[in-house]
Amino acid sequence: MANNASAGEMDLLRPDSQDPTPLYMQVARKVRAHIESGRWTAAQGLPSERQLVVALSISRVTARKAIQQVTEWGLVVRRHGSGTYVVPRLQQPLSRLSGFSEELKLRGISAGSIWLERKTAHASPEEIMAMGLGSGASVSRLKRLRTADGTVMAIELCRVPTRYLDDPLRIESSLYEYLDKQGIPVVRALQRMSATNATAEQAHLLSIAPNTAVLFITRVGYGRDNQIIELTHSYCRPDYYEFVAELTRSVQ
């Protein structure tokens, strides 16, 4: 998909020959400004190298290095045979409880799942303790990659007691949407966030280098009866995720 940037937008990318900064870096910084300001949005294709060469009167090498620099900043992703696209970012307010699919839908971004595991099993000692289950309880385990406009943003492992979800194959996209329809919504949650280093397997799934720092999120979701409905562990790429909290201060 080509970027249908206007002539005016392209002109803003033009480097200044009097600036001692390398031309490719000037172009890369201007592309970054376009993305961070919202001028170019998630899943929107960047101008091709040829378009940059023609519009900005720069060399093919300069155009290629500029796009490579923006890629290294984690702002765009290259898709073979298709082009270079702006990477979606999920900015999630800490004051609102919502699911991954719901948050992306609010932003006009397509949420998706790449399923790695959907099965039921006897609850492990960790699950029994974390979810307050009785011995011999069973859980449905849902492990998947969460995607936004086709870009992998997180690894998610969710456990739900089978009394709430007896068949994990019922979940095609949104767990919360399914639970809402069953009349057992998650109405509150405790969420903890910390940093950890990606294992080799996690790094492979997230397309990052091993030991890269990732955001580790644990969420425990409760129903109306204050019983635990979900225990979810997520490993998120920090360059794709932002959490926002609004703070107030009382002034005399």
C-alpha cells in the first residue's frame, strides 16, 4: 500500500543542505515527527524509496538509510513485497478496565490473534494459589500472540476456570466480549507491571533480540461476585505499548 502523502507533507521532509546533520538523518527525523504527531498513522505505508528520491531530490542511498533509521527506532516495520508501514502503538489509560481488542477498536486499529495454545488442564499449584481454586480444579489455558494491524505486540497467556469457560475453542478473538455475552463480565481487575528480559523463545515470537527488556503485566480479573475469572500474564514490546495515568493534586 503506497503512502498517499500530499506534496505539502512530502515537502516537509526535505533536508536542508546548509545543515551539517547527514541528509539521511534529517529525513529520518522528519519522518519520525510525522509519525509522532499523528500525521501518519498506524498501518499507513511510508513513501517508497523511489518516491522519496523524486520528491526530495536525494540519492537512493540517502532514502534507503533514512528508512532504515526509522525502522531501527521501532516506528515502522518492513513487509517483504508490500512496503514499509507505521507500527501501531497502544496507549492504554490505567483508569479504565478494558480488553486488548476493545482498546484497539476504539482507535480504529484491527486486533488479531495468532493462537499458540487453547486447551483445558488440571490447574497447577501456581494457578490454584493465584486464583483461589480448590484442589482438582480445571482451567482453560489460552496462549496467543496479540496483533494490531498484523503487527505482533505481545505474548499473552490467560487462564480461566472451566466453570466460566469449559471450551477454550469458543474464544475466537475477545475473551471479554465472550464473557460479557455469557453474563459473567470482568468488572474489576488488579494489574501489576514490571520489566523483565525476554527469553530466547519470547524474543523469537516478538521479533526482538534475546534479553531485550519487555513489559511484563499480570492481571487478575474479578466478576460481580468477587470471584476470580481470569489470570493473565502478558509480555509486551515496550516500543509498542504506553500506559497513561492522569494524576491530580489537591492545592489549598
